[in-house]
Amino acid sequence: MEKIHSLIGSDFDALVDDLSALLKIRSVLDESHMTDEHPFGPGVTAALEKFLAIASRLGFRTKNIDNMAGYAEAGEGPLFGVLAHLDVVPEGKAGMWKFPPFGAVVSDGKLYGRGTNDDKGPAMSALYALKALRDSGTALNRRFRVIVGLDEESGFRCIERYKKTEEIPEEGFSPDANFPVVNGEKGSLSFALSKRISASGIKSIKSLPEVIAINGGTRLNVVPDEARILFRGASAGHLEKVFLPDASVRNEGAGVQVVVNGAAAHAMEPWKGDNAIYKFLARLDELDFGPPALHAELFKLRGLFNGETDGKSLGVACRDDISGPLSCNLAVISFDGENLAVKCDIRYPVKADGKFVLDGIARAADSIGWTPEVLKSKTPLYVAPDSNLVRTLLDAYEAVTGERGEPFSIGGGTYCRAMPNSVSFGGVFPGEEENAHQANEYIALDSLRRMTHIYAEALARFNRNAGQQ
């Protein structure tokens, strides 16, 4: 182990350089440029190509799986998987970043950029940990495979593609959450609610300003930091009185656009953000506008969510002693002149019944006359804390940090849901700022170095214990 840890120290600058090259690629799902060659868009493909080129240069066996996933591998024997991803959420408002979101800038001991924490930094850390284990001269009694997907932030299509043709690891971990060990992940459910505004309801009242378009939020797993409302026949001065200081108001063509500002956060902890859609809905009492039917339906919608993050008014609030309360994120809203729709992300406790949540949503939608649609549903994950997998990871964490941690549950979802006998292991340390999906995402270089030592320690232990599950 002494040689392994020494190699990590000597390789660390190269790790940072390779991670920086990966961070400079804007690997955001690009649905407008999805093709057979680029199933998630060319930017995401470029990130995979860069990762595999780095891994190949470092001497690993690599494979590109239809530009949907890939892996780097070393060793022989039973397969152990490290499950990471290279896609990232959109950067949001560039003005909120103090450095370019894809600039990979180092400042004050921190590396800034979208994906530093989620999940390019931990993915590269795991790759270099495996390199140190291999280069130490240790006989590898397992095949260690760093598997990278390209669709974790918007679905698991990549990992499902992997499972169609590739070998499933006997066990593994994902460096895509928190230390010491995450052995439980809440169930997740995303759904849409929609309402068509009738032709009679679209008729405006001449004395009132009219809303002709609404657009807010970008992704289900991000608290929306912006909501745009386009008015016709409205006074910019009047709208400023209603929406300032939480918005900007400007003339746009023949209309006036209001941009309500919030703060992004990960949907698993929506209370850490400032939901721009909720802020818009909160202003309904202060502003009369048409079409009358739209105004009425927005009031109904507000009553259903009521600015809450626990789903109480929606009728789905619940909690357990393992993973805590349900979380609810009203993530996206749109109105195109005829159709009003929202999308919502829910994370429910590991002991909760998914049917209870589904039934609650159906009742809530029926109560206001909207049409519900389930978009995605994933059951909870839970691995016993006394399992060999969890105990070995905790031992590795303690060996490096000197701290005996305890496993816990989170609201986020990782590839562990799709792979048997796997849990999340890092890369955010206890007490560190949770900045994934937020502006100014960063990873402290000291944390990057420490996690690489921990991953190497864990891989070495699983290598020694091959066949002793």
C-alpha cells in the first residue's frame, strides 16, 4: 500500500491535467443534435472519446459501446465495477459563475467547472486509483472496470445499453455521491401535469395584460433558477412594481418579458435552492392578467404545490427512519398559448410504498382537472450495512481518513440502482459543501487527492479478497 499511495502522489498533477481536459468539454445532453452516431449529442460523445483516449494512454484496455457508454479495464478474474458518468447538467446562468463553467480554472486550491464533483472528478480519481494499484506491481486477482455512462443526468439509457451486451460486475461502487458509504437511495418518480386551455378560456379581457408564453426550468433533477413570462399589453413599469427585486423586466418586441430569478440546487435537496417557478406563482395575488382561464389554472397549480419541498399539499408527504422525508421539486413549467404543463421530480423514502406516491399524484391531478403522466419511476435501493461490500468500503475509508464512518441514505440516484450488489462511495466528504448542479461547482484539490487514496485502498482490499464474498 505504501507504494500505491506514493504513486498517487507522483501522478497527481497528471490526474488534474487529465481531469481539466475532460472538464473543458461541454457534455450536456443535446437533443437537437442526437443522431445514431451521437445518441446523446456530439458534446457527450466527445467526453467519452476523451476519457477513453486518456485511459488508453495510461495503458488500460478500453471499449466504446455505441457512444452510449464505455469502460477502462485492467486485471484478470471476477469482474468488479466502478460506475461513473461523464454527462453533466446544463451550467445555468453564466453570470452566476465566477469562472467559466467549462474553463477548468484552479483558484485557491479548488478546481472549478461543471462536472468537477458530479461526476468527472470522481471518475478520473477512480481511474488513477486503479492505475496506482496496477503500477505498484500488485498481482490483480480481479478485472477492475471503470464503467462510464453518458446519460445519468437525464435517464439511464446508457447503462441499460451496457447491460444488453456487456458483462455485469459481481459487485462494485459508484463514486457519485458521498463518503463514507451510501447504502440507500430513495425511490424516484418524475411526472408531468398538463392542462389545455379551452378556446373560450383563451379569450382575453382588453383591459388586462396578457401572458402569451411561460418557460421555466431545464431539467427535472435541478431546482429551476429562472422562469420567463412574456406579457402582451403590459407596462414594464407596472410589472417591475410586482416582480422586483426578484426579477428583471425588459421590453421584447411588442411585449414585455419578465425573468424571475432563483437559485439552482440538486433536486434531491430542493430546500437548498430557490425555486423560480414558485416565486412566479407567489406573485399571482399581486397581478391580474389574461387569459382568465390561464390565471385560474395557475392558481390551482399553486395550491397543489404551495411552495413546498415535501409534497404536503400534493398529498404525498411521508418519511422513514432510514432515509428521511420525501422531497418534491417543481422543476419545469411551460405555456405556449394553448397548453399549460409542468414537470416534477419526487424522491421518496426507501421504506415508502411507490404506489402511495403514484395514487397521491393521481388524486391531486384529478382534484384540479389536470392530466397526469408518469415520466420515469425507479424503486429505492438498500444494501444491508453489515454486508461484505459495505464493511470493506468503510474499512478502506477508515484506513485513509482515520475516521470510522457509518453508512447512510440519500435522495439522489446513481447507477447502483441498475447494477446488483453496488453502493455509492464518495466523492463528497462529510462537512463539505454540496455543490453539484449549482453555479460555481468545484472540487477541492486536497479532496481529489484524498479520494484517490481512498479508492486505491478500497480496490486493493477487494483485490486481496477476490472470491471471498
